[in-house]
Amino acid sequence: MEITYVIQKSRRRSMSIQVADDKKIIVKVPLGTPTFVAENFIREKKDWITKQLEKVEKQTKLADSMGPLTEEDIRQIKKKARAVIPQRVEHYAKLADVSYNRIFIRLQKSRWGSCSVDGNLNFNCLLVLMPPEILDSVVVHELCHRRHMNHSKEFYDEVLQIFPDYKRCDKWLKQNGGAYFKRCGHLQSE
């Protein structure tokens, strides 16, 4: 399989490859990197690139089978999310013995959740379209950031203690989540 790519040079220390949702491959390299070095890097990562392209293709097919979401769909999804997500946060906050500040629910194009240093929790409204355990896994992930603002071993130990099925749910989200983003790719995120 022939791989078409774009090389971007910038002030960075290492090389990386990004496979975008439109299957565009971007190779990021430090300024002054010879083209042949970037091409060797691409050859070394060919298997990884192929897997990423297959994943994008699978998620595109899944999104197409579910159909695009309209502005009205998103309004209804947000309404449901505002009813469901705070309940799940409250439930798991008690289990994790952590506090939180405010909960924000938005349509986001690239994130499922986040936690700010001041305890605000942000969740993607699209989570309510997924199996309930997937939503719960994201809620637990963000709540555990109240104690660990990193992705250390201690952080994941706590996540798994509260939600033992986390790894399976995280894998499901990585394999299927992109399809949900694609369903609203034509809409504006907040």
C-alpha cells in the first residue's frame, strides 16, 4: 500500500505521525530534518499507519451506518445528558470520596471529558448515546483527576479500584468513539 503524507517542519525535538479523520497523514519533524530521515521514519511506522487508516475506515463506516446528527438531535442529546451525567458524577464522586465544582456538558469534537485544577468537570454530550458503562468509565476517569492531575500508575490504580471494567471500556471508546465524532462533523462544536 502506498502512503501519501505531508511533512510539517517546526520547532520541535522529536518526530511524530498523525492520521487525521480524513485519512490525511501528517508527519511532524524538527526544523532542519533531512527528507530522507522523515521518509525512513514513515517506513518504520508503516504498520502503525496502516492500522490507524483501517481504524479511521471502520469508524467512518460505523458513523455512516448510524447516520449524521442534526442540530435538533444535539439539543435532545444535551437535554438527556444534563439529566443523566450529573447523577452519574454524584454517584461515583461518593465512591471515589472526592468533591467537584461545576459540571459542564457540551458538544465537543475531540474530547470525552476533562477536569480543571479548580474542580470543574467537562463532559461530551455524545456520551449518552453510548452504552452506560462507557459513560461511567469517563466519569470515573475525570473524577480520579481530582486526586491525581496526571495519568500516573497511581491514577490508573484508583480508576481501576472504583471501576474494574475501565480498560475494556477505554478500549471500546478508542475503537468506536471516532464514529460518534464523525456523526456531528458538519456541526459547530462549542
